Amino acid sequence: MKYMLIMRTTAEALEASKSLYFEAIINAMGAYNESMITAGVLIGGDGLSDAKEGFVVDFSGDAPTVTDGPYGEVHELFNGFWIVQVASKEEALEWAKRAPLGAGSKLEVRRITDESDFADFSDNGFIQKEKEWRG
């Protein structure tokens, strides 16, 4: 099973991070990443740039509209993610609990769908192509 661990922040977390040395944050994240690599569960992950560098494409109207960042409330944004392959939801939870995040930070954990989620459509051409694309 694959899970995505999504780092979310709050105003409290942003404020708390101001008192930390950035190199200490890098070292803690590096050690966490290394522990997942050593355990063989880390498939991917990255940090994200500040929301003010991004944009949102909204499809709620007749034509898509684009809003430049920053956008949304702090608690609606995410700062990075990990993708892990584990045996169970419980194992994903255990890895999530080990993340070196401080007060005010949140980690949303979501299962990544696979072909079993689309069993009723297994004869669909795009479902077949998806299997090939994923390798």
C-alpha cells in the first residue's frame, strides 16, 4: 500500500520555526528521510516552495481561472510530502508519528489509490494504460 504524508502548517508552526536554526531542521528531516530509506519504505518526497511562488487553477466557472499566490489561509497550504510503501495503514501511521515536525504542524496521511480501487473498470483501456505507465 502506498500512502502520501502531506506536511501542513499553521500560523503557530510558522512562528515556532522562527526560533529554530534552519540547519537543525535540515538535519532532522535528513535523518528522518534516511531512516525511511534504510527501512525501504520511502518511494519519494519533496519540499515545496513558498505559496507566493505558486498559483491555483480553479475549474468552478465556465473557463479555468488562475489565482497567483499567495492564496488561501496558512492552514490550507502544504509544504511538502513523502510517499511511502508500507504493509498497512497502521505502519503508515507509525512513520507519520516519527516525522520531525514541531508544534502547530500537521501531517495529513492519505492512501494512494491503486488498480484494486477500479476493479469494476478493469477492462477500461485507460485503466490498462495506467498499469503500464506505473511500471
